[in-house]
Amino acid sequence: MTPRSPALSTLSVLSRSASADSPITAVVREAHIPAVLGSDLQVPVKGGRLVPYANLDYAASAPCLEAVNAAVAAALPAYSSVHRGAGYASQLTTARYEQARHTVKAFVGARPDDALVFTRNTTDAMNLLARALPEGATVVVFDSEHHASLLPWPQVVRLAPPAFPGEAIRAADEALSEIDGPALLVVTAASNVTGELWPIAGLAHIAHRHGARIAVDAAQLVPHRRLNLTALDLDYVAFSGHKLYAPFGAGALIGRADWLAQALPYLRGGGAVKSVTDVVEWSDDPEARHEAGTPNVLGAIALAAACDTLSATGWTDLVREEERLVTRLRAGIAGIEGVRELSLWGPDHPRVGIVSFVVDGRSAREVAEFLSSEHGIGVRDGKFCAHPFVRHLLGTADGGCDDDTASAVRASIGIGSTEEHVDRLLEALRGLAKA
């Protein structure tokens, strides 16, 4: 999109202040795999002892990268308002904010004319997209989605979780063929429950064959794998900073500008307008149009720093280490009698570092509390904001947030996870299964 502030001409100032000696690049240079804050956290366990925390809850919120923390600290001394200030601090902050937009777009391989609206998180981004749908649009979505992608749509066709990836493509094809008018296919790139990767390239092809668009929830993919929106021919992607090692309250919706430019502003207020008289004239720029008020500048800077850090590190070593750990975890779980991993498409389907499981005779909350209080291990229990999908995997007909009988335990891995964390979890589960 075109810059909307003269302050962007001061990007040379930003380049000097965020040079090769900036905190972002310095941290990236020094570490082969980047470091996260909290790796030395000690937590209490039963008996009053302190043990190193085994954080296996990355799918809920990932820890902050040291480079992200450094980037935010570097931006704070000159923090000021954006887009309309004439002062040096305002000009510099505006430049940093708009550079963050450019960085995040590049991270996902966006097209030059795509819009990027900074949001609070994936849920916020999907709700924004729901408000921007053309009149009469129908959304097709699988019941295996996170609630962020399942719930916002005013007119929706919900499909059962597919038995295999090809069935997902066939079901989407059939559903889209029956829709007259504008349509949007919404799908996850990686399940937040099982970690399994979805065939988003094939689904994009099917959507476009029917004249529909596709929106991808990439919240669980982008912390683990490279995503190229252009190469995959996706129309929209959404993700959250707090899952991408940038827990400062920002997310993003990235994609085709036309729907966003034609929609009423998601928020109505300063910055979203060109003129206010008896009639309000809204901004033609889809980014300004949907970012009313003072934006989360530090959140955007943090998100961009995370993108820069992962890009500079490269994905080969990150993916190799994650796959080594998740293979160790899944093989260990498979060898424990009474512990069962949840999977939609079987044990051999590719996935990111997310493993959900149940323990016979134990509620999910009981297992999670035991792991925390006895072993200093952090996992997630419940239905992971994917109630229909978890019920499907467990074969239960009902059960809400407070129903432990229809819940599972989720262990998730990321930068900072270690072999010791995995082995500690497996040893704890072996003991619990025998008790």
C-alpha cells in the first residue's frame, strides 16, 4: 500500500538508528538459534523445591525472543504518536511503525498491493475480515477450526472434520459449488489441537476455481514454518504476535485490499477518516481505514522484530530441532500404555510441534495440575478453543469449557524447548499411568 504519512520519508533516519549495531541484528548475529526470555525460570513444586520450568505450552503463548525485547527497549526512548506528528520523535516512531508493516508483509511473502492491518491477535483479524465481507457472502469452514476461524461469520456453511486431506479438498469443492455469490473458504494452516498441516495450496486452488477466496489462520504455522502467501496463492492470512515470540498485543491480517477498502471501518475514529463534517468521508487506504485511534506501535515493532529474527536465523535448523524433539515426544507417548495421542489423519501425517493426548482414567485438568505441581511442567488442558474438533477426536457428543470428561492435554514445543523438557514430561506420564 502507499505510505500515508510524510514521515515515511524519514526512513533514512530509522535506518541510521536501527543499523547493523541495533539490538535486533546484534542478537540475531550472536546466536545460531535465537534465545528466549525465561529460559532460566525456576518454579516451585510440591515440597517447596524450585526446579527449572519446562515450558511446553507454546501453542497458547510463546515466550518473548530476546531480540524482540531488545527492539522494544530500543524504540521506547523515542516513542511518540504516529502519522500526524511533526516532531522528530513522532516522525521516527511513524517510520518504525510503517517499517514494521513492510517487514511483516515480507515475512509472509505478501504481494506488493496487499494490505496489512495490525490487529490485536488472530481472533481480532478474523473478526475484521468478517466485517469486510461483500454483502451476501457465504463462508465455508470446517468444524476442526479454532473458534477464531469458526465463529465470526454471519452466513456460514460448516463442514465435518475430514477423514483425510483429500476429503478436505473434496468437501470444500462440493460446498463451494453450491454457493451463488461471493464466497470465502476459511481454513487453518496447522491445527492448534493436533499440529497437523492442512493442504492449503490445494484448498486455495479449489476456492479460486469456484471464484471464491481463501483465508488462512496461520497462527500455529508461522512460528514453526516458512509461509509464502504469494507462492501458495492465498487471499488472506492472519496470525498473532503472542504465538510468534512477540507477546506485546499485536497480530495481523494480510491480504487483498479491495474487500477491506470497500468495507465500513472496523473501528470508527481518528485516523480512519479523510474528512468529518455533517457527512463522514472515510479513508480510501484500507490500512488507515481499519486502524482508527492510536495503534499498538510497540506491538507492531515487536512483531516485526520476531519476523526479522526468524528470517535471519533461517528455517532449516529451527525445523530440524523441532522435528527431533516432537518425534522424541510422540514416540515416547506411543510407548506408554494408557496414554493416547489425538490425531485426525494418523501418526504419519506432517505436523508442527503440537501434541495433544489423553490419559486413561484421568481428567485432563488432573493431569495438567499433576505435571505442574509435581514436575514443574507447563502444558495446556481443555478443548483449546476448538470445542467441536476436540469432541470429534474424543468421540463425545457434548461438553463445554468446564467439562473435564471431554478434554485433552496439549504439549507444544518451540524455540527454547529442550530434550530434558520432553524427557521430564514422558517420565512423569509413565509414573502417572502406572499409579
